[in-house]
Amino acid sequence: MPEKRSSKCPVCRKPKSSEFAPFCSAGCKDREWLGEGYKVPGPPVSPDQLADHFSGDAGRDGES
């Protein structure tokens, strides 16, 4: 039997929007990504390492 997909936003449970699926709005989509809902696998990165990376101070392999 096929799995029935929810038609509600996983954050606030309002009806989902096709534009922001599976969320109802950009706000819920951002809230999920900025909170603890979605994570990119890997070791934690300190704010200093992140700043170095974006300022171009880090080498190609991510180390200074």
C-alpha cells in the first residue's frame, strides 16, 4: 500500500503551499533550515573558521 503524504506543513501544520512545498510559507521553510530541523553532515564549524573561509584566508582544503 503506498504511503500517504501529509498535506500539512511539517513546522506549523497549516496546509502546505506548492511554491514552498513541503512547507506553507517561506517563513516556515527558513525556520526549519535555520533551526535544528535540517543539518548538513560533518563536523561543527566555529564562526572564526567560517569567517576565514569566506574571506579567502583558508586554503583549498579548508585549512589555514
